[in-house]
Amino acid sequence: MATTDNPSRRAWRTAVLGGMASYMDAATIVGTGTALVLYKQQLGLTPWMIGAASSILTLGLAVGALLGGRLGDLLGRRRVFTYDLVVFLAGLALLAFAADPWMIFVGVGVTGLAMGADIPTSLALVAEEAPKGRRARLVAFSQVLWSCGGLAAYLIGFLVSGLGATGARIIYLHVLVVAAVVLVLRQRLRESEEWVRERDRQRQAPTGGSVSRGSVSRGSVSRGSVSRGDSLRRLASGPLLGAVIGLGLFYAIGNLVANTFGQFQTFLFTEVAGAEVSTATLVGLLAYPLGFGTVLIFMKFVDGPARMTLYTLGVLIMAAGAAIPLIAGVNTVTLIILKFCITIGAGFAGEVIFKVWAQEFFPTLIRGTAQGIAIAFTRFVAAGFALVTPAIADSSPRALMGVLLSAVLIAAVIGWAWIFPMRRRALAAEQAASAEQAAAPEEATR
């Protein structure tokens, strides 16, 4: 039977179902931040145990990204993000029905491992199925879904904030139901045509590893396809190594702000500022419409020359937000301002621009691997910081704000002085390669 599916519709369906990895990632991280506080009394969780659970979740995301990105390059995008959702459901079940602290620790580890594997694989599929000239827009759409996941977690957290452990179970059951539905719907997605084409070319290449100059993956920083036995060697040298290191440092340092508020917003409001759980979740709900607006603006302009202007604006907004509690002290009002600034600024200069850059720098058969390395490094850094965040916040809230402000500024320097010039050089090389390919047929006919 002939299909009436058109490429644009198929690309958007892939963007939605692939981008749901970001929804579930946000819902899990943000939901866990509230759920651990709600589980605190019944399960006897101490601040250090809450910090350890958050750290284990982040470590799981790191290891999962490292393994999942590589497996996605070797086995295919579709196969990996089908199996990892089954594991994800098992971890969520442990969290939803936790009766002892060990179930929390195992649950967050398994859940993080599975979701970490899903993210680089899903983003690669979205990028590879996107129409020409719309790749960045469709990848950025995943951040809209990330916002939806965080919003849903805050809304549910707000509604169940007075239910104690029962509220925590409802938070995790929400993510479990969503993951089950996504698992079913993803069965309709096809494998990435770009990945299949490059895999077939790799199989036909000689073992020695020659590189064909006539095959350039869209948006990659280097020319040529990856031949057999060559992929990891290319990733460990030359401009690709610089791209991995630059993106890893940018994401790891810049993500500390969003990750800290994603995991510890409820803790900061309740334990540091003395507010109620309902206040923390309500602030999250009120901030998210601003985040939606900024990401939608970013989507509109991300494929054009205004990208770095918006990035700079986002950096300035986040820096101002972190400076206010550092100067005026950490209280409910300054935390609210910081939350709003993070939400707006991150829509231009946070995780969303990392996702876009990560699709543009690497050839197809190492795209997932490269992303997995950068994401894993970021999560390892975040996990280490999460382990001590509650203790730092408890002993010196202003010191925590100072660290967050420094992270924003350092990441901004990396973005402007390292990644942007590297991307500009890559575009110039890509244009030269395209011109060379266009001229080749003319020379052949002479």
C-alpha cells in the first residue's frame, strides 16, 4: 500500500517522538527534586541521602549517554531507543513503589542509565531526518518538550505537595505512563536513512580506512565519510577532538546552573529560604511560560545569523539572575528572580544551543558517540556537584550563588572564543567542499 506520508510530516513526527526523550529527562530530574523531599519523612532520607540520590541519577545519565551514544552509532538509532525505554520503565516502577531507601538509590540509577542512553540517540535521529535548512530548528524543538516535561513535573508536584510519599509516587507514575505511550508510538518510526546510508558505505569501504571526499555528512566539521575502523581514531584527533572537548566543557560548566535548579529548586526554597514546597512548585509553574516563549523565538532564528546574538542575550540574563542573590542575599524573592532569569536565558544560551551544536560538528557514524562523550562528561561534573550542593547551600548559600555565576561566565567565554570560531571555520570548509563537488562534473566533461 502506498503511503501518503510526506518528508516534512515525517520529520516533525520524528522530532516529537525523539524529542520526548527531553520531556522524560526533564520530568524525571525535576520530579525527583520534589519527590525526594516528599519521600523524606516516610523513608527517613537525610540531606546527604537526598544529595546522593540526585548524584546517582546524574551518574546514571552520564554512563547511559556514553554507552547509548556509541551503541546508537553501531546498531542504529531506532533499536537503541526502543530497548532503553524498557529499562527506563523498570527504573520508574522501583521509584514509584519505593518502600526503602535502597529502592530509591537503585531506581534513580537504572532510570538515569536508560534515559542517558536515549538522549544522544534520539537527538541524532531527529537531526538526520530533518529537511535541509531546518535541522537546528527541529533539534531545538526538543527543548520545547524539555520545558513541557519540567512544567508537567512542577504542576503535578504543586498539586500533590501535601500528600507526602503518595505525592512522590504520583510524580513517578506520570513519567511511567508517558514513557509507556512513547514506547508504543516509537514503533512506527523508521531507522535514520542517513545512518543506514553511511553504515552501508562503511561496510563497502576497505579495511585500511580510506576516506571518500565525495561524501560529506550534513553539518559535520570534517569532510568525508567514516570508513571501517576509522571512526574512533578520527574522533580522538584533529578538529573533531577539539569539538568534543569544547562542547563538553561548554555544556558541563554552563549546565551547572540549570541542573542545580532542576534538581534542588525545592530544596533551596524549603531548606534555605524557608518557603513551602507549594511555593517552590508554583514558582516553577509561573516561570515556564517565559521559557516556552524564549525557546520558540530561538527556534525561529536558530538557522540564521541571529543565533549568536540570542546566545549573548541569554548569557547576560542568566548572569544577572545569579548576581542578584549573590549581592542581595538568598531568600524567596531573589530565588524567584534567579529562577525566572535561568528559564529565560537558558532558552537562548543553555542546553538548547549545545544540542544544536552537537548535531553540526560530527559525521553521522560518530555523531552519537561524540554527543555521548560530551553529555557523559557533563553529567559526571553535575553528579559531583550535586553530591555537595545541599551541604554548600546549607552552610553558605551565597557561595553557591558565586559558583553558579562563575559557571555562566566561563561557559560564555568558551562559547564565544572557542566553539563559535570553530563552527565558522567548519562552515567555510563545508562550503569549499560543496563548491569542489559542484565543479567536479564540469571538469570531467571537458
